[in-house]
Amino acid sequence: MSLHRDGSITTFLGLQLLLLFFCFLSPASFSDATIPSTLDGPFTPVTITLDTSLRGKAVDLPDTDPRVQRYVTGFQPEQISLALSSNYDSIWVSWITGEFQIGMNVTPLDPTSIASIVQFGTFGDSLIHTATGSSLVYNQLYPFEGLLNYTSGIIHHVRITGLQPSTVYYYRCGDPSHGISKIHHFKTMPVSSPSSYPSRIAIVGDTGLTYNTTATISHLVQNSPDLVLLVGDVSYANLYLTNGTSSDCYSCNFSNTPIHETYQPRWDYWGRFMENLTSTVPLMVVEGNHELELQAGNKTFEAYSSRFAFPYIESGSTSTFYYSFNAGGIHFVMLGAYIDFDRSGEQYEWLRMDLAKFNRSVTPWLVVTWHPPWYSTYTAHYKEAECMKVAMEELLYSYGTDIVFNGHVHAYERSNRVYNYQLDPCGPVHIVIGDGGNREKMAIEHTDEPGKCPDPLSTPDAALGGQFCPSNSTTTGAFCWDQQPPYSALRESSFGHGILEMKNATWALWTWHRNQDTNSQVGDQIYIVRQPDLCPPHNVTT
């Protein structure tokens, strides 16, 4: 029994019944009958005809654009961003102080010279709590004559703990002796339970920093998300030489460079442009191929691993490439495609253990994200991640993964429920959303079109291990279908972003917004429905 402040008594059984009522509300209480659900599927494959007017050149924002210029002086904080920890009770605050340097000879700043402090509280005029953290500087170095080296400003990461769920907190960050930010705010995630969820989760991929990107982010902000997932390929700094010269296709125009160069200031430009969003809404990132950024000493992914905060330690991981976290009744798993994913490797073992601890009675939804898709019918990057699929798909299926989000392919595609290339009512819905607006432009060709199926041996990617893993994905044994495959429900070449809204423990609304549409229009919308009675998770031992 429980006693309320007004003195009334409610039995434990009554509370449980009330909880179940809210968790499993009738779909009619929230759903629009005009919106289809996965219960209506599988759907006949649909291709939306390309609007050629949208195929225009994607132009990067120049360094003269006010939105990417440094707006602070000295060691005042800039590029402020938030990231979730593994649960609602803590959050990461990150920022940069001091100016980057780029040139033949650069001298890194001393990260210990500026303190990492966050002052916070539930009232904007009373920031009574203080948290401290760590700081670092990273370098991007090239041991070749004529190439410019880069050293970052001081990057600060502070984890705030002891927070209450679904609560607005105000904060400012910096070092009071050198400069402190204005007051920002954030709202913590709900407590993890079948009845509590973030209102809206934005999903975006392959953003870059073009004028198309600005349209994507503007539309995304207007949808007021509580959380943003970025499924890889962030700044596209690796489409530039170290002197700032750029190209839509690096390998086409810079094939004679001694190493694949990058122009690291593009990361700073990206952080500045995104700050209005990321200082208020947590951003969870997973690495893509454009974050690889090889440099001296065979170091890779330095900017990615240094600039963002990740709850990898809190979730038992040893790498920034893969981690997990809860957001209300959703368990998110972020996987690394550009690190060992074999069944004998550390990531696979971590994933197996993370899923074994995953509790459907607390977090009914399981959403998994990585960069290169397993189910895409576009010619670009077709079956590039097939070896990762071979290694991990059975494990994810066995634990009843509900939704998978990927990027990499610069277009939109939503699958029917699928497993091992077969329609399966218990398989996850795979959504490719690598259409954030980057300058490499959209993918427009499909492998089922005449003459568009790639040579199988051309599909392995060296960044993914370079192996060819044969699989039988068609009914005829051919490498490509001769028509849009049954597992592909909808595909369209257009820039945009998506919004995920969990309605309860079994119903979620997915909406894809195209950049060219008004806020009241949608490019794709469907209820994704879990059927735990039909598809009980069954663990595997591999």
C-alpha cells in the first residue's frame, strides 16, 4: 500500500493496473487511422521519383559565414554541447576554449591551464551546484612537406551527476578566472519505464556543413526534439586539403596527395554552427567513414573521439566507437562499423553482454544504430557492410531489435520487417537516413536498375576490413535484384531528417521530413508496432 500527501491510500495492485493501462493504451487513443502501421505490412515496394530540381550542387558554408565564425575571445567557452550518460541521472557537458592553430609548426595549448567547471541548478538565478571534469588537446599531424598541421583548442568534458528525471536544469560552463559562458538549459530524460519516453527524438545522418545542412537543421529544430541521434559522417573535413582547398570528390581531384588530408577547422565551424541546438538538446553520435582521418603514426578518428563525450565507460565499453544508453523506456545501442566487429572481438562480446543485461520490463524498446546500412538498394555503398551483417545480425535479431538506423547512403529508405534478406514479422525495421545534406550530394541510382548492379568484388570497403562476404540476398542467387526487393518498403532521394515518437510500450510513430516540404507535410510516416507475444526474444550463445 502507498500513502499519498492528501492521505489517500492506493493499493499496489491498483498502481500496477494503472501503469499497465498507460503502457498499453488502445491505439485508437493516440493513432491516426490514416497513418499505416507495420501491422498492415509487409508493404509493396515503392520508389518516389527523383525531383531533379533538388539535385543541385550542395555548397559548403564558407569560413566567412557568421554562423561558423568564432564569436568569443580569449578562453571563453564555445562549441558547447550536451551528451547523455547511460541513464537519466547524469549528463555530459562539453566545450572548447582557446583558438585552434594551423600551420607548418604548431604548439599545442596546455589543457591544464584552464579549469573545466560547470555550475548548475534548477533555477537560472541560483546555480548552486558545481561539477568538474577533464580537458584535452588533440593534434592532426602530417609528416609531409607542404602539408599544414593542426592543434585544437582546449576541449573540456564534464559529467554532471545526481540529476532528477524529466527536470529542467540551468547551467553555465568555463573557468571563472578566464571566462564563463552565458546560462543555458537542458531537460533530463524520463525515468526508464514502459510508460515514460522522450517526446521526440530526431534522427539525422551525413550532415556536413552545406546550405542543405542548414535547411535540415532548421527543420529539425522546429520539431523541438528532446534528443538528437547523428548516425555518422559529421563535418566532412576530409573533403579538404590542409590548405582549405576542397572538392565534392576527394579521390577524383586529389588522387596524388601522399595521405588523405583533412582541413580540421571545418570541425570547429561545425561545432559553432550546431551550438544553438547542442547546448540545449543532447546529441549522441556514432562514427562514420568520414571521421577516419588518417594522420601521422597511423592515428585515426582523433577529432571524433576527442570532440564528443560518450557514455562508453558508463555502459561497460572500452571504446568511443560503441556504447549504449537509456532514454526513458528505450535502450539505444550505438555500434562501430569501423572497428573489429567479428564474433571473436571485443565489440561483439560487449554487445552480447549489453543485450543480456537489457531488461524489456524497464526499457521495452531496443533501437540500434551504426553508420553503413545492411539493407539498402542504392548502388552507392551496396553491401559494403555485409561482413558486419554476417557477424552481428543473428545476435541483434535474437534479442528482438525493434528499429535500426543507418546513414552512409545519401538518400532515404525504409524497409519492411526483415531478417537475413527475408520478410520476417519479427525482424527490425531498417531505416537509412544518410540524407542530412552533405556536399557529396544525393544517391540516386538503384542496384535493380539496368546496368547499375556493381561488381561484387568492388563492394568491400578497406575501412570495414576490405573482406568480401558472399551472401544469398536474392531469390535467384544473383548479386542484385532485377526489381525493387520485397524488403524495401519505400525509397526516395531527398535531403531531410526523421522524428521518432514512442507512444507507449508497443507503438511508435516514425516521421520522415523532407527539406523541401513545409512543417505540416511529411515524406513518410508509419507506426512501428512491437508484437512481444508474437516475437519473444530468444537468446543465442554465439
